[in-house]
Amino acid sequence: TALSEDAEGDLVEMLAYARHKAQLDFVAITDNDYIYGGRLSHTGWCQTMAQAQRWSEDGRFIVIPAYEWTQARWGATVPQHRSILFASYDQPMLRWADAAVGPEDDAFAALLSWIQTTDGIMNTQHPHFLLSSSDREANLEVISGWGDYINSSSCFHDHLNRGFRVGFVGASDGHRRTPGLGGGLTGLWVREFTLAGIIEALRSRRCYATAG
């Protein structure tokens, strides 16, 4: 949404679109925590969680409280972007900028340590990344509004060939006002149609990605 420096759309507008226009069963609005020097404020994060809870209805439509942990430096290091998805509506947020007090791996290590204190899980974003051994590394985003990554980046196959066990998810990540109709989609097999059930399915990797 417009809470991110490089995106557009009011949060409520986006949720209404996801539910009524795209007719999604579940959605995660993943604003950037830090992009182009702008930060997702504490107020913005609280607003995101509050609206996610307000719009969620068990058995019909679930909004996952979420944000994008956004490593800002794209250079010699591999950008470690992650979608952080939570199983409850009262979770804290760790921004990349708050953790990036040293080298890039220190910031990512701080994320791995911090997420263990929450009920969150992580999905990769974009075509390049380095997976960790954390049990919170859940799934690979293999398609989004930016492209079909799995057939254009050896990164995915390199990790799978090294024995990493991960699922596949698809997303919009389009930065426009069309959540659910801007790229990939994720299918889930859930034991219960609730926020906890959706996170449990994602963490257990009972999911698949599709371009539609």
C-alpha cells in the first residue's frame, strides 16, 4: 500500500479489492519495512494489524498480518528479502534498518534470532536469496508480479539440490492496487479456515504456487 515508499493504494481499499473484486480466501498485505530511506512507522504497522483483524472472518476471508523485511543494499551481497507472516494480531515488527548496524549477514542473523521470539514464519521474495537453517524458513516465492522466477534463476534449484525442504508460494507483490490479480497465487490445504490454520498450513508447506 501507500504505507510503503514505492507503492500505492489505501489499506482499506486494498482489502476491499482483495475480498470483493479478486475474491480471495486469504491475503497478506506486505508493506516494505524500509525502502528508499522511508520506514514503515509503528503507527502504520499497528494500523496494518488492526485492519487485518477487523477484515478477517473465520471460514470466509482471512487477512494475514504481514510485512516485507526489506534489505536495502543490492550490491555484492545477496538481497535477503522475506515476507514475514504472523499467526496473531499483536506481534512486533523488526525493520531491516533497525537490525542493520553491521555487515549484511549481521542484520539477517538478527532477523533469524528475533523471529524466534514471535509466532512468525518467513517466505523468500524475488529470484535470489540465501536460505538459512531456521525452522521459520517456510516457502519459496517462485512467481509474482515481477516474473516466473523458478525457471529463470538457478538459485531455487541450487537450494533444492542441497537438500533444503521448502514449499512453493505465489504472490502479486505488484505495488499496485490489485492484490490477487497482479501475478501469482497460492493454494493451501488447511485443517481449519482461520488465521492459525492458514499459518499452520504454510509452515507445514501444504501449499502450491500458480500463475492462474
